[in-house]
Amino acid sequence: MFCLFDVTPALNSCNPPLLWDELQLFVTNNRDKQHENAAESTTNCKNVRNCLFFYSLLCIFAACMKQGRKETITTRIISTTFTVVALAVFKPFWMSDWQWQGYAHLIVLGVIGFLICMMTDIILKYVVKMPRSFKKGAEYIIRRNLRFQLINTPLVALSICLYRHFVLNEHDAGNQLSVVNFLETLAIIAFCSFAIGLYWRFKYRSKYLAIELEDTRLLNEELKKMQEPEQSLPNEAEHSVENSQPQELTLTGTTNESVTLQISDLLYIEAVGNYVRVSHLRNNQVHTDMLRATMKLMEETLESYPMIVRCHRAFMVNLGQVEQIISHSGTTQLLIKHCHESLPVSRSNMAQVRAAIQIAQPL
């Protein structure tokens, strides 16, 4: 109010229309300056945000290089390049209508795919606790690659769907985020992942075979140690072992037939239709007997003997009678003593066989 009384004489002494125009011009200029400052501030914020984003990407890339992951990064770059080339050939997502702009979008999709692959590696290393390593055997590599594909493929498909929705959808409405578009993208990425997986498997075949042979050699050494008789065992321990695991066992089926044998003489059991074939030693000769029974019944009967394990859906084997473990082209077989037959080991039962070799005691 004091200010109002102070300026009133000046207003009365001036030309009112001219003063009013000057006031309007002053207010308009201030408003324009405020809008310009706000727009400039918004632009600066966007620039800072973009700089921070690219700086974060550079930090991640530098950290990966610092940790000696050049081979991993090279592998991911080649894989994403293969996917981008496949998309460029088949031109899904209505990319054929984009002309030259479509190739720019393909480059962006390649960058997205590379970042998702690196993120999947981080998830496997720190969350799933499966770091990339060629020293843990071929089985570990196969399991890790499978989990990588199961995690990476849906993530890449989801990222591409989001890019289609927020970027490509402005040009073609068919790119809108939906279940159908996600399944379509998932199918395309899964096909590319399968194809590139075959390529890497062929490329690293020799390395995988070397790892597989070394893994088999170490497993055979553990098998030999397990089959060695204990040198010094106290009498009380011997007595307890004999009481807990009887050396003579009678196998029975659903009928009156039965087979009595020394458990150490059992070679293997094979499922044959509704019967099981029991192969065992009798007077140092190989004999086979047929029982009407199931493999599940045999497993329940022999569950207290850790050296007798299921190696295949159709076979149970006595590891004490295995002469050698043979691995060839991703398949594993057990060479049995005396009869020299080879029993297959399924991939799902390999972990059980390995664990039994490591913890089992001689019969």
C-alpha cells in the first residue's frame, strides 16, 4: 500500500495510455523471458539426463573390459549382429514401410539386444550364481547356456515390444504393445537364439570336447579311488557297515520268482517291458535272471546302497562294477566289467551318477 501511494503522483502526471502500453509491454517481455528460461531449463535437464545415461553405458562397458570379459563382449556383439541381419532380411514389424529409416531402428534394436545380453550375464553371475567359466566342465557350460537363453530371450522380446510400442507405433499402429505382438517377437527372437546357439556350439566344439575329455578323465580317477578297498578300517566300523548293508540280497518281483546274490556281484539291472533283467556274477560267470517288476520297485529295494544308481530310465548300475566312463560327442556311457557292455547315461541322470561317485563307499 505504501508503494501504491508513492507512485500515484507520478501516474497522475504522466500520459495514462502511454504508461499503460509500457506496462503491458514490460509484463509481456517478462512472461516471454520466463517461458524461454523454462524451455532452456527443460532442454538442459534432458541433455544432462542423456549424458548421464551414455556415461553409465560407458562405465558398464569399461567395467566389463576391465574384468577381462573381451571374449564375452565379442560373443554378444556377434550374436546381436546376427539377429539384426536376420531382422533386416525378413523385415518384421512392418519395417519394410520405413525405407532407410528402418536400418536406423535396426541399429537401435541391436544396441538394446546387446545391453540385455550383458544384463543377463550379470543376472547369471550375481543372482543365479553361475559365472561364465570353461573350467567347470561341459555339463556346467550346457546348463549355463540353457539358463542364459531362458532368461535372455523373453527379456529381449519384451524390450523390443516396448520399443515397438513407444517408437514404431507412431508410424504403424500394428506395433502397439499386446500379447499377440509379444508372442510374435518372442518367436522371432527364439528362432534367432537357436540359430546363433548352433553356430557357437559348432565354433567352440573343439574347446567343449577338450573340456568334456578332461572332465571324464577326472571322473574316472574318482571312480578308481572309490573302487579301491579300504586299507584300514577298525573292527567296530567293519561290524557296523556289515550290519547296515548286508552283503547278500534277495530281489523279488510281483510273482514268486526271486534272485539271491551278493550285492557286490550285481552288474546292472535293465527294464524290459513289464520285466527287469538282473545281470550279476555267479561263480565268476555272468548270469541274467528275469523278474516281473518295475524299475521303481528295484530303486526302492536298493536305495540303501549308494553305489547302485539309476543312470538311465531303463538302467540301474553298480558303480563298483564299472570299468570305465566313456564320453564321446556329448554322450556318456559306462563300460561294465566282465561282460564289457556299455550302458548309456542320460543327461538328466548324469548329476546323480557324479554325486554317487563322489560320496559312495566301496561295497
